[in-house]
Amino acid sequence: MRPSARALAALAAARPAGGRPVGAQVLAALAAARPAAARALAGAQALAALAVATRLARGRRRLPPLAPAPPLPGLTVSVVIPARDEERRIGPCLEAVMADPAVTEVVVVDDESADGTAALAASYGARVVRGGPLPSGWVGKQWALDQGLREARGEVVVTLDADARPRPGLVGALTAALDRHDLVSAGPRFVCDGLAEQALHASFLATLVYRFGPIGPPSPPAPRRVVVNGQCLAFRRDRMLRADGFARVRGHMTDDVALARTLASGGWSVGFLDAGDLLEVDMHESAGEVWREWGRSLPLADVTSPAWRAADLAVVWLTAALPVLRLAAGRPTRLDLALLAVRALLTGALRGSYARPGPGVALSILLDPATAARLTYATLRPVRAWRGRAYPARPVPPAGGDRPGPPSRSAAR
């Protein structure tokens, strides 16, 4: 039964022995709590801003970007492309790698495509491997890559997604980088032509920089914070076979980061290097696709501990979303204005991440609150479905739980 207005008034006027009315005490407590909550929020925002500033500062000492490199004499390189219903997108990728003198063979793993992917790949001269039925416990991409790895004949394996657009010299640069790293990943330039698509994509990309810093960190991060781009990886075939890397992350939706963190935990040197001059990627066809597909994976939910996920979300909300919301409300603090200035500087830097940067990159700041909301939703409601396949919602062992032995450092070149 709901209390009547008279009963509430009586409660508010009630006086403990020798004290003020109860209602007055409650109101006073609430009034006192507001400044305390505001101070706590300001303190949390300051800590988050410090974390972002520290990460962004690493950009001044980034490793140099990959530069075109010629083929290495006597070195055999296999390019492995996992493909499921990629007939519309795989052509430019195949055309580029088939013409690269550094590539010994191109292996396309046709992952039970329902379209003409296999026939198209064969017409370009690639060796087509018909993927077997998906085993229980595996996610499709890892299964395709594992099959491609075992079919490849080269000493070095470069994996590319079908939407990758490599340029001459990329494969040579990747193989040269394997002198310094055991696993190399290339950061591309993105093809995002629509205004809304580019704005949303750039907003998502900014959250990655806020959480992990720029590409090419000068010193390797802790294994639990390693990130890579699964659209382009390079490694030595025999080392990956010994590590059984793809099988160890077979159940992860965030397969690339899971692989890198697992191998880094076992002593592998992982290099995530800028390759914008050598690689473009046309990931999505619309802003809606960016929202659905990239938004679901960016929280890295199945490879990150709950504490780190909460910390990462707090950084995004406090340093990216909150300043925009307060500015829209006409009540920004001095720290908000400073953070907006930092975000504007980052926007300028992000222009180099796009093949054809337009006004969408600058407008991306306005979408940061929506991006924070999307990451929060994807963290709380992770999706385990991709390309027509649904995977069981089950706990996945954290990446790095299996520890492959440190790779041999014998020069196989």
C-alpha cells in the first residue's frame, strides 16, 4: 500500500528527541552528498585523463612505419586468405598478392562459401583449399586459418582478410620485420567514403587509441594489453605450428587479440606496426555496418578481464563522452575543455588513418557519447554470431592461459 501524502508530511515533520525533522535531515544529507559525488567524479575523470595522456605520449616515440621492401632471396612466403562468401570483395586482394614477387603461393581457404568465392579465387591462380566442416568448439575464422597454415608450404606465412588491399612491398616489409618480432601485425589505412560511416568509424578508432595508445609502441606492453590487427599477420610457419596458436584460441570471437596475447604470454615478441602506406582495408559498406559489426568486437570482451573492461569503459566515458555531453549542456569544466582539445588534436592525427579523409573524421567527436554507449552495450551483451554461424554462449578461457614455449631464435633466413 502506498503511503498517503498526509503520512509523508507527518514523517517529514517528525522530530527525533531534541533533533530536526527527519525530512530536513534527509534533504540535508542529500545536499551534502552532491558535492562529494561531484568531487569523486572529478577525481575519477582526472585519473582517466592522466591515463589517456600517458598513453598518447607514447606516440612521440613510436616505432617507424613499415616501408616497402624487396623480396628476400631464397625465402618462400605463403599468403593465406580465409574466405567465407567473399566473392564481392576478394578480387582486389587476390590481384595484388598474385602480382607480388615476394609471394611464393597464395592459398585461399574457402570456408563453406555459398557464393562463387572458390571459383573466383581459382580464376586468379590461387590454390583453393576447400575448408572442412566446422568442428565443435571452433570459431570459423580460426578453423580456416588453421587449415591454411597446415596447407601452406612457405617458410613465412602472411594472413590477409579478403577486404585487405595490399600494395607492392608490403610482404617484403612484413618478412623483414620478422627479424625483430615473432608475430607481426600491420595497421592499415581504412576506406570509409560515406560521411556518417567515416565519422562513426573514426569515433570507434579513437577509443582504441585512448585505451591502448597509438600503433607501434616503443616497448612491448604487458601480454594482457597487447593488441593487433587480424586483417594482416605474419609469422614463421614452423613456429606457429609448434605453438598450435589457432587451436589455442579456437573459441574466441576476438581471435586476433586472443592469438597475440596467448603467444605474448609464452614469450613471443609481438610487433604491431603502422603500414598505412602499404595496406588499405575496406571493412564496411555503411555506417550501420560499422555500428553492428565493429561495435560488437571493439570491447574485446572475451579476451579482457572484467576489471580491465570496466577500467577501459570508464576511460572512454570520462575522457571522450562526458566532455561532449557537458559541452552540449553548456556546463563544461576546465578539464572537459582540455580533454576536448586533446580529442581535437587526436582527430587531426587520425586523418592519416584513412585513405580519403573527409569532414567525417572531424565530426567524429560529436559521436563519442554514442560510441561509448555502443561499447557499453556490447560489453554487457556480447554477441557470439558471425557470417551466418551462431556459437554457444559459454565461458571462454582467458587468452594467455595456454603458454606456448618461447620460439626458437635460430636464423632461418
